Amino acid sequence: MRTLLTLFFITLVKTTIAQPLQLDMDVFTQRRQAFMAQMQPGAVAILPCKPVYTRNLDVEYVYRQESNFYYLSGFEEPESLLFLNPAAPKHKFVMFLRKRNRRRETYDGQRAGVEGAMSTFRADTAYYVDDFERELFRHMRYDRPVYFTFGINPKYDDLIKTGLVDRRSRGNWAVIDPAPILSGMRLLKNTGDWQMGFRKAIDISGQAFIEALKCIETGRYEYEIQAVFEYVYRKNRSPRNGYPCIVGSGPNSTILHYNQNTRKMRDGEMVLMDCGAEYGLYSADISRSVPVNGKFTRAQRDIYEIVLAAQEAAIKMVRPGIRKDELDKAIDAILGQGLVELGFIRDPKDFKMFSLHGYAHWLGLEVHDVGAYTRNGESVMLQPGMCFTIEPGLYVRADVFDKMAERGYSTAEIATIQKKLKNYMDIGVRIEDDILVTENGHENLSKAVPKKINDLEELMSRTGITDMVSQ
């Protein structure tokens, strides 16, 4: 029985591995048009791809395209560039890419070639990447501004520097970073983002959390829970994680970006999971924290309820026109008051000794996506289309007593608090959801994942897929 189920499990993974997302090229055409409309008159834009990185010897890391490059093209092959020239009468969108190569395609997979660049990806014309330098200067005048981001691909950094920046004596090129324009566009999500996979990434991640929660039990290893997440991702055609899975139990639950995931989970501990799938290059980002044995202790419940109250209060506030830092202030107040009532701190302002990070970040093609958080010295005002996490957390770590001493707590005060914290040590709780600002308020895109204590305990009592495989 065990052998048959194991074979079934493995076969299911193989037969449902990710297939290419069906791209709507109208979405990318509209994005290019919107970007070019914001460029300076007469300017051109050059967007390089990410390079391929070697993992070891002749093995490469799995390739993932640069986000702005993909955002404007939908093209995922390495060794490629985009050239945008809004003033051109015919060839406004030019692609440079690898030659077709039968031998390399036998090893690495099919390449689009110049024909595919034009027929599938709607380039007005296309060239081989080896011809980029020659074609670039054929299209350039000495006074044209050039949009280009340094630091993405060293090969093209060198070309732009030597070919344009260092030749200023012969011309008047201005090199401008396109990131502010593209960041502003990517900050406000629209139909194209949802159509190209953003909501799907979050839905897949939610399904993975539900399955993972059913598989947590005393004696299992953190990596077993990671395996459940990644199985559900692949089963639902997510080709990779949005970021490394964080599955931290016991003391590891208080390490913010812990991802070794090698520890055996023990009875009476909390386990914190911060995981997200990628789909269509969009990333989800969800966190839940639960007891390993499926039942909250009084101490675990105390911490959890403070964090949950803070998160729910902030989510309810989300609507267009509210400043983002108002959410932070609401969370601060609830965390601080909750810790004072537990006797952990003497002043609500001291809550930061137990809360180690910010509460929100933009979400999209990057897990920590692009976009400004302040404008003219003030916190950004929320607008429809913005998507971000809300993720308060509290972490009871042994180093908190050193922090108390630094803040002027007396030896006697610290000794009293140490006694109170005895049953709370190594409890880490983070609760994180993905929130969209709508025209009239907000939508919690990850609401399918339970977070009420009773709901979590009920879900964790169910049979999970790991139980089926191990029978």
C-alpha cells in the first residue's frame, strides 16, 4: 500500500509539472505603449535581461527573467534585450535574442528565434543579440536620451558605459533610469496583472497552506512541510517558489528569514510558515503560525490573539485615500497595549523589542515589489490597484532581556519579566495576508487560508496528504 501510494504521489508530480502560461500579448503591448508615452521626447529605452548564473562547475541556477523586461515583453529567454524607440516610424519595438541552434536546443529547449520574436511576441523587427552593438548605434543620434538601468547585466553595463557615457565628448547623451516610470506602473495593478497570473499565484499558495496545515504534527521535520507546499505548487503549475520557503519551529519561529528547514518539530512548540508560489512570474506572500501538536496553549494563544487583532484592525482600515502609515500606527498601538497587559513591557512604545520588522510591503512580480512608500516626505496614500501584505508579528527571544537593559529597565524589572516569559520563550507568531485596494475598500486575496484559532485547530485535525502516502 505504501509503495503504491508513493508511486502515485511521484507520478502525479511528474504529470502535472508546469506548462507555459498562455500569454495575452495585448497586455504586454498596452504596457509598452503606456511606458513609451511617459518617456522623454526623442528618447530610446534599452532593457537588458538577467544573465545566467553558474551554480557549480557546468550547472546553472534555474533561470528567472528580470521583472521589468518580462513586464514589457512576456519574454523569458536569457541573452536578450529590448529596444524601444517611440519616435521610429516603423520599428518602435525591437528585440535582440539568441540564434536558433539545433544542438543547444536539444540540451536546453526550443528558442523563439527572430521569427518567433515577431510572430509571437509582436516585435516590429528582431535581430540576433550578437548584432546589438552595431544596430544600437545605427539607431542613435548624439543628443538622444537613453533609458537604461545599470546593475542588471554587467555585460551591457560595460557597453552602455563605453559606448555612450564615455563618449560624451562626441555627443550629449543623457542616461536615465527607467525604473521610476516602470515602478509607478507596476505599483497599480490592473486587469492585465490578474490575467497574467497574479491572483493565480495567491490562490495556489492558499491551497498549499491548507494542505500543509493538515500535515503538521509532532516528530515531523520542517522540510517535510516545505515539501507539501512545493508539491501543491507544482501540481497547480507553479514552476517555482516566489522565494525560499520559511518553515521555522520552536526557536526557529523567531528567526525572520529562516529557511534551512532541517529541524524536527516538537510537541508544545509553534511553527511559523512564510511561503508563496510564483505563477506567471508573480509572487504570493502568506504567513501562518500554528502549534505543532494542533492545539494552542494558553501562552501561544496570548501572543497569537494580539497579533491577529492587530492584523485584522489594519486590514479593516484599508481603503483609497488613507495613508499607509496609518495602518502601521494602528498595529503599533495594539501590539504595544497587548504586551503591556501581559506584563512583558512597562511602556507601549517598548513593543519593538518583540516586533522585529515592518508590517507591509508591495507585492507583484517581486515578493518585495517595486514602488514608493513615501512621497514628498509623507507616507504614500493608498489607491485602487495597490496590492501589499499586512504582516504584524511578535517574537519572544532570549535576547529581549539585553534589549531591556539597553532601554533602561532595572535588574529587578527584568527578573520579574523573565519569570513571566518562561512559558512564552521561543514563540514566534507572524500572520500575513495579501491585500488589494479596491475602489470602495479592499479585498483580502488570501482569505481562503484560515487564521482564527478554532478554524486552525479544526483544519489541523484533518488527514493530510503525507498521512496518505505514509500508510
